[in-house]
Amino acid sequence: MKIKAALKDNIACWDKLTEAQQETLIENTVAIHYHRKESIHNVAMDCFGVLIVLSGTLRIYINSPDGREVTLYRLQTGNICLLAATCILKSITFDVYIDAVTDCEIVRTNASAFSSVMKKNVYLEAFTYREAVDRFSDAVWALQQILFLSFDKRLALFLLHESKTSNSLTINMTHEQIARFLGSAREVVTRMLKYFSTEGLVTLSRGKVNITSLKGLEKLTR
């Protein structure tokens, strides 16, 4: 029942599928628990499957030629990940990595089964491509930040976003973790956080960044 409910609640066109198509997806879907920082998908996992996040946060990222991680976007509860099933979206030709940011509960639908139903049902096909377009928009936004925003603005935006998401002024991340999210080097993050600290915007402690001036950070983003 957990799997059926997850599919029904998160696939908007579920009622447009035939009973046989629904059963195909249910029978080819499993529930999986991942621990924080665990790798979910990498280049060795060809067409892993379609993922639905039931709880927790996933990070989807790529690796640059020099080994730098570039975060494309994150997925939260109720989001669907198609990039682990690149055989469904033939135009996706780059290598994608997916990690669990927190402990996660997900359901994974076999890519072949999902693809077979999608080819027979125009509603699922439309839903799939709409999800892909939304995620592509997120990825373009992330790349725009990297290419066109100064690093102080990017870091300020990141800290504000994390604070709002967690409803806390304390960001429980190391400088290395922040660097991975921002596609930068740890040394660059450390220097900028120290600058923020001297400006009275944050205080720093081991594995934590404490925001002391939301208005100051917001001013940097303008």
C-alpha cells in the first residue's frame, strides 16, 4: 500500500493510467532507505530508475573535468527524479551523480517498466517531460548563478536559502560541504565566510555557520 500510495500521490496523471498500467508500475517499484551522505546514483549505474522522494533531501550534481562538483539542484519530499533513468530521456547524455543529503526514504520504479507504460500512455509521457523541463529550469538557474553572479552573492543567497529551508539561523555544514553545493573550492568558501564574519554577518564554529545579520546578507544579494 505504501508504494501504491506514493505513486498515486506523486504522479499527477495516475488516474489517467489503466488498471493494468498502474499494476505494472506498482509491481516494478520498490521502497528504499538511504543514509545521510550515501551515494544513490553514479556513472556505473546505467538507467537506475525513476525516483520519488518520500522524505529527506537528494542532491543532483555533475563533475567538471577538473574534478569539481557542480550542484544542479536538490529534491525534497514529493519531488520526482528522472535523471537516474536517462534511458527514458534519450537527450540526457551527461553523467549525473545523486547523493542523499539527509536520511531519505524513496521509491524507485524500474526504468524499463516506466518507459513501457509511458510509450503507451500520452498522459504519463506529458507528465514525464513536464517534470524534465522543470528540473532543466532548475539546472539552468544554478549554472546562471555560477557563470554570472559574484561569489559573495552566491554564498549569501545559499546561506539565506538554507536558513529559510531549515527555519534556523544555524547552518550545520562544513566549509567543504558548502563548497560542493556551490561548485567552488573549500578555500574560497573559507575566505569568504571569514570576510562575512569580519563584517558581522555570521559567526563561525566547527561544522556550523551561524547567521547574525539576515539583513546584511540580504543586502549583499541586491
